[in-house]
Amino acid sequence: MYRYDEFDENFVRERASRFREQVQRRLSGALTEDEFKPLRLQNGLYLQLHAYMLRVAVPYGSLRGDQLRQLAMISERWDRGYGHFTTRQNIQFNWLGLEDVPDILDALAEVGMHAIQTSGNCIRNVTADHFAGAADDEIEDPRPTAELLRQWSTDHPEFAYLPRKFKIAITGSPNDRAVTRAHDIGLRMVRHESKGPCYEVIVGGGLGRTPVIGKVLHEALPKSELLAYVEAILRVYNLAGRRDNKYKARIKILVNAMGIDAFRADVEKEFQAITAHSNDADFSLNSDELERIERYFAKPSFMSLPLDKQVHTDLLKADLNYAQFCKHNLASHQNDDYTIVTISLKPVGEAPGDASAEQMRVVADLAESYAHDEIRVSHEQNLVLPHVPKAHLVAVYQKLAEHGLASANVGLISDIIACPGMDYCALATARSIPVAQEISTRFSDAEEADNIGPLKIKISGCINACAHHHVGHIGILGLEKGGRESYQFTFGGDHTETMQLGERAGPGIDADQVVPAVERVVKFYLTKRTDDNETFLETCNRIGSDSFKSVIYEQS
């Protein structure tokens, strides 16, 4: 993993010190809230419904044990003993006092963390495949590129005040686990016959008020040209993007208005200008610089510790949950003696994405003891131990089970993505968390969930779509209608490399009808699938999402 150098450490501490002074001026009344707002947003601080919320950056979703342990300490000392992991691989603390935030930023700086560029109209935290560096389908680890983009974009003077916020996602695998096509810029590693590993550059994706699937801008961009090309994209957007209407200010609106070919022509022109007039050190990725960054992401010293098959087999027979855990929470690793363990933060009836301080410390301990001190945050609001020797799998599972972290539901109906909704967010128009809790409680039976199979439900509490409901197999959008919460359904969304937007079923329904509606949809799917192996999405694509729409409005 990358460790901040002296420049990074000084930069983060200086920003924290500067913000401490700004907070003091706000508390003294020298700054009004309107004057303070742009300053706090530059440091990831939001004023929510009940308190200040701090969004802490987790670059490309990677954490060490000491960092997660520090987050646990912060949650206990200054919050309410838990943190909320988001779909952008960050963590949020929802109950902060303004006077405590400078101390929190100092505590983050102690372990090389910060909240810079987690808000505002700038380049946000770069997200990545949560299995990066471990997945057996990987072409190349994308994290060095993500780190390069982090260094380039941090405090970039030209892109500090873009027309709107700007999000980049990157994956090194053909199986897209980073939702790249729903980002302002998506980067997907591809193999090219003559150029070697290159990036397919996708531009103009996004969800929210106007959901758009990103378009391919460049099919195979050499890695050496990446910085200059991304710079060119940002320059075109910064100059041509709308600033008169924030709802039409995202790059997806610009790409749609210009057309992808015209946008590509402008980017290519700017790219040529950059490469013709810039010093090599500015944009070219020379081999020395690449090697410097890549050294930080060298593979761990993998151990030859095969699984004790007898212990494993005995536990499979004795513990049904362990059998389900192995079936749903494990993924194939590049090394046959290892496995990737996803830790579900979706226990039955609990708020999706929340982890207590105790649970964070447990995961930190496990990472340090058994998993080469690496932890990942997934965009699906779970935690991942990417390098677990199979010989230690039973010990890891048992420790997780002791602390309520062994829910064997990854990818199943209760593994729900949900935004904070109206319980916290000042923008929300409906609740998300209670709806998710009710659905997961209803489908808590492991055998029933296993029979239903892969089914991704995503619930947003407003049109901003922080929970990615547009690309859920079942998407649920909560809105306010006539003073009541109303929930619209979409069907057939797909967040992977074959991304498609779900189709809206029709008018919204009241909150107390959501769970019965989901029950009817699931029952309908089970009667329509061709066999037990056909997934919900496959059935939906085969018979059409329209087939599901009327089921929502049937009377129970």
C-alpha cells in the first residue's frame, strides 16, 4: 500500500492547521455560515439535519489496520461509536460538534488520512475495484494509477472550482467492480496487441437526476499518456461545462449536448496542445516515476499455507452459516493458497454500511494478524480482506462471528445498498435506512435468500441517487409526495461492465407497502425463472422489466 511521503504529510497537516483557524473564526462569529460554507466543504465537512458530518477520504478504498483503528477511536471519542461506509469507499461521521473537527483532522493526519476533496466542485476521491491486486481475473493492479491520479488531482489549482463535482473510477479487471460507466471518467484496463496494458477511457457517465451510461472516448489509451489525456478532458469540461444551472453542470450534460465525436475532437486537440508544450515531468509517465509508485503496491510475501481440509470440512457440516459464508463471501484469489474475504456490513435489521468502533478494531486486528495488513472498502458498503491465507480462514470466520460480522449474505437480497436518507441527510426527501432494515428482516432466512440467489437492491432517499438505485436489479427511490414518503421502483439495472439502467415501474407507493411489494416481485421471479440457476437479472432481461411492473401494485 502507498504510504504518504514527507510532502504529503506536511500538506495534510498544514491544511488541518489552516482549517483549525477557520473553525475558530466561525465559532467566534467572525465568519457567518455562508462565509464558512465553502471553507468547510473544501475539508469534507457538511452541515446535515442534526449535526455536522465529516466525510473522510479512503483513497481507492484501501486501508491499513492502524488507519481503521484510528477511525474507530475517532468514532468513540467524538461521534457515537460508529462510522458509515459509503458507495464512494469513504467513511462518514454523522454526529460531530464543530469545535471537535480540527482535533479529528489532526488525528487523521497522524495515520496519513484526511478529508480533502471529499466535497465541493472538485475532483473527488478516486475509487477503484475493491479486489484490486488480489482478483484472479485482473489484468493489472489499477491502484498505482489511482494513486497517480490522487497525487495529480489533490489541490490542483485549475480544477479546484469546476462547474460541478467530478468523480473518477478505475478497474484493472474485465469484470467491472468499480461501476466505471456511471462516473464522469471511468478507466477500465484492457489488453492491446501492440501497446500492452492500456486503459479504455469512458466519459460522461453519472446517475442522479439525469442517469446516463458513460460513452467510450478512447478504446486503448497507453498508460504513459493517461495524465495528459485526463488533464485534457478536465480542461474541455472546465471551459465548456455549464455554470448557470447546477442541475445541468455535470460533464454528462456537456457530452450529450456536444455529442461524443465533437467532445472527443476537442479533447484530442487539447491533448495535442498539452503534449506539445509541456515539460516531460509535467505529464509524461517516465519509467522511473511509474516504478516508484508501483513499488508501494508490490504483492505481499505470500505464504504457502494450504487449507486444513479436515477442519474446514468439519466446520462446513457443523455450522450452516460457515457453509453459506464460504459460498457467498469468498472470491477467487490470484494465489491458490489464498482467498478474498468480503465482510458484510449488512446484518439483519441493521443500517447498511455501519460499523461500530469495536467491529472496526476487530477487522483491523484480523488484517494485521492474518491478511498482510490490508483492508478495502467496497462501493457496496462492505469491508474486504483481500489477502487471507486459506489456512487462516476458519480463524478469521470465527473471530468475525464473535462480533456480528459473519453475515453470509454478500450479493444476496439482504446485502442492500442504502444512502443515509432523511435520517441524516439535509438533501433527502425520504428515509432509506428503515426501508432497508425492513427488507433485510423480512428476507433474513438464509435458506430462502440462498434460493432467491443473486439480487441487488439499492435504495436512495432522494433524486441524487447516492445508493445507485438506477443500476440496482431492484432500485427503490424515495421521494416526498403530498407530504408523504413515496417509493418508486425500477427493474433490470446492472452496475457491471454490461451496465444498463433500470426501467421505472410507475407511480410510487407508500412506505408500508414497500416490503409487501418486494415480496410479490420475488415470488413472481421465482415462478418465472427457467431453473434455479437463472438469476433475477437474467430473468428480467429475458421476459422484460415490464413484466414486473404490475406486480408492484397488486393488492396483498
